Amino acid sequence: MKRRHFLNAATALAAGGSLMAIPAKAQSPAGGSEAFGPPQPEPFGFDQVAALAADRASRVYVQPISQLVGSFADLNYDQYRAIRFRRDRDPWGGSSRFGIDLLSPGMIFYEPVQINLVRNGMPQPVPFDPSMLEFDPSHFPDGPDLATIGNMGWSGFRVRTVLNRPGVMDEFLVFQGASYFRAVARDTLYGLSARGLAIKTGSPDGEEFPLFTDFWIHEPEEGKDSVRIHAILDSRSVAAAFQFDVTPGAVTTVRTRVALFPRVDLRETGLAPLTSMFWFSPASRRTVDDYRPACHDSDGLQMHTGAGQALWRGLMSPRNLQIAGFVDNNPKGFGLVQRARDFETYQDAEAMYHMRPSAWIQPEGNWGPGEVRLVEIPVENEFNDNIVSYWVPQEPMLRGQRHDFRYTLSFAPLPPSDLPLAKVRQVRSGRSINVETTRSFIIDFDLGLFRDKLPQFQVSASEGRIVHAYLKPLPDQHVLRLAFEFEPGRIQLSELRAVLTDDEGMALSETWLTRWTA
């Protein structure tokens, strides 16, 4: 199975109960009079989902038991791909703007997900129905075995719209597997994923993968350019209500609202998590023997701090698990970015990494003190996601209390908002040609701001020594190159930092960060 086509979530499906939609609370007319007809129910919305999540959190977490049977049991990758949703069964078939596919269980997707469709404010469950699926006869020559299917539940859904070509309903959003979901913008391909929550990521006790167990998908009103989705997330540690307002386009935005109801005190739980893949690049290649210059879905963690700093932390595939925290107060934005957008950077005509989107988190309201955390996991290939970033509040989210957050998640080639500072365009690193134990670093910044006068620069290391640092403009390449050598000595780890400044020391570029390990 190839991760470029499928989320590798074989161990990521955690337990979660299924909860059917409940009727909305009825309201009596003013004064209790029935003269105006029977009471009308409230339109189904976030308040009802939050009430359901709070009730879920008040009960002991129970892992549901699900068994795949018939044609859905023991499927390999190709067989699973051969089961497709019938487009003529689209519940929104009459819409000129959006379409929806319900996704089959099978293969690694074995936890049932309850799908509810909301029309005119009223939710209606959609039971699993194999007649809504078609089975490719080349993989099912005797036809599907549906005799013992029962109600296994759907595994997720995808949403379509006219995004890239007139008259073609491209998929732009998919929820499937644990609390993972992905989206694309115009002229991009699926790459990194978002998640509902990150719990104990990188912990020696093992990560906890919460599961979206129930969805309420609102049928868009005619002429509207967004889709509203409500969901319940459940796990051993927390239940939560989510609202996603998704607007596709050149930038696909996911305005997100979440209410958390912890079953335990949450001390290391990540908000707005993103998951991506980084195998190698010219800055972090080690012993990779591959024809391509680079292979990754994202090449850096970009941050805009509450104090107005712009930070760029290049990603790496370390030999050992690495966790880094970037302390902040009320962050303005952060995300995993695929900054190199040209084919020549990757030379991969199959995976097309230059078309993978970036994802940017913009918090709403005051998130207070905490840290952007980055987890980098060793990998030996490109088939597994190994990069996770998220926000960890400084104060624990206590059991028995409700905790609310809002943010906008944007999928686009590059972040939709940026600061007027020179950006890091490319980084290279390798063994020095002069001293075997010394490392050479080459950092290329945008040249545009510095055509008339070269800036100052600052380079530092938390341990070890920086030597032979210099700046050199490369006009034909449109970059300003900062080069230096790092002498680690006998240390095992050092945090490196570089920034371009004016004569008074004010930053003229984003601050480049990396971690060197022995």
C-alpha cells in the first residue's frame, strides 16, 4: 500500500461508540399558547452536538466491537480501491455545486462511522447500504458477497465540487480513519492531513488516536459556497464536539470550532494538529540513495508568533525520535508548508510533490501561553507520515470542564497570510570539504529586499561553534546566500539559528532554525 494514495492508519483507528442523531429540543410558543400550531424543533447545530459530546464524556468509554464480513473482510489495497460509491446514489444529486460520496468499510478502515444528513435543519441517519456501492468485476468476478453484511457502518465520506475544470466534480475534502481529514485547494493534490486532536504524540506510553464516531453533514443551500459539518470525537481521554465550515477554492478554508469535554486532565494534548511526511531534502539527506533531490509532503514548520516574529524550522528525518517546542503566547499562525513549488526540486512525475498543499492554522481569540510542538519520527521511506505539529496550551485542560477553541485551517500552495520579511527559499547541508567533523550550511534567502544594500546577519548555535560565516548575493538565482560552518566538537545536540537584520539588529528576514544531532 502506498501512502501517497492512502493514509497509513492501520494502527490509528481507536475505539469510539456510534451515536444516532437525536431530535432537536422543541420550543413552545411564547406564553405556552398552541394557537400558532405545534412547536417547531430547533435547527440541528453545534449546541446539540456539544450536548451529545458532554453526555458521552460523562460515561465510561466503551470500545465498540466491529467485524468486517462478506466482501468487506480481508481486502487488500487493490480490492478496496475496486469498491466505489455509485455517483447516481449521491444524496445531493440535485445540487449544482456540491456532491458527496459515502465510503465503504474494509482493509484498514474497520471502525463504523455513523453518517447523518441534515436537510432544512433536521438530521436523518444514513444506514450502511451496500447497494449504494459498485464492485469492479475484475476484482470481484463472482459478484460481491452481501449475504451476511448487516449494518457495519460507513468508514467516512468525501465531498466534491467544481474546483479545477468546468463541469467536473472533483473531490476536495475527505474524512476517513481515526480523526484524520484532508483537503485540497485548486491545482493541488492530496498531501498532508489534519486531525481532530493529538493525544500523547511521541509519548513512551504510546499515542492515543481518537476517532470521529458521528458526522452530521448539512446539505448546502442553493447558491452557498461552503459546506457545514458537525462531528463527535471520542477516545479514552476526551469527548469533543466539532464544527467545520469548509469553503473550497484557490484557498480551501476550514473554519473550525471545537468544545472539549475531558474524561481525564489533559496535559499534553495537541490542538489543531497537522500530520505530514518528510523523508529527505538537500538539507537532511544522510545516507539516502535515491534518484530524486528531495522527497516530502512538507519541508518546514512556519510560525508567526504573538510577538510578531516569523520563524522557519526546516524539517528533517532524524535517526531518533525528536520533539521540539517553540514557546509562544497567543500565536498568530503556524503550519506545515511545502515551500518548494517547482518540479525540478523533486523530479517525481508520479507523486508530484510540488503540487502538495501547505496547511496553515490561524487561531481565533486569545489562545494564551503554550507552545507549538514539532514531532519528527525516523522513517526509511516515503510511505509513512512521520511529522506532526500542534499547539499545546500551557495550562492543562481539566476533567469535568468544557474547553472551547476556534481556528481557521487553510489548505493552499502557500500560507494565505504572510509577513513582509525575506523568506528562506532553500537550505543545503553536508560534510565540510576541509574538516570531516565540521558541517557546512547554505541558506538561500529572497534577494528582492536587498538589491541596493546587503543586510547584516546573525548566526548562533546553542552548543558548538559557528565559523567562516559570510553573505553572497546570487542575482541570477534571485537569492542571497548565507553560508557558514558548524564545529560541533563532542556535543550530541545543538540548536542553530540564523537571521538577516538591519544595522540596528531588527529582523529583515524570517528566523531560520534547525536542530543538529550527532
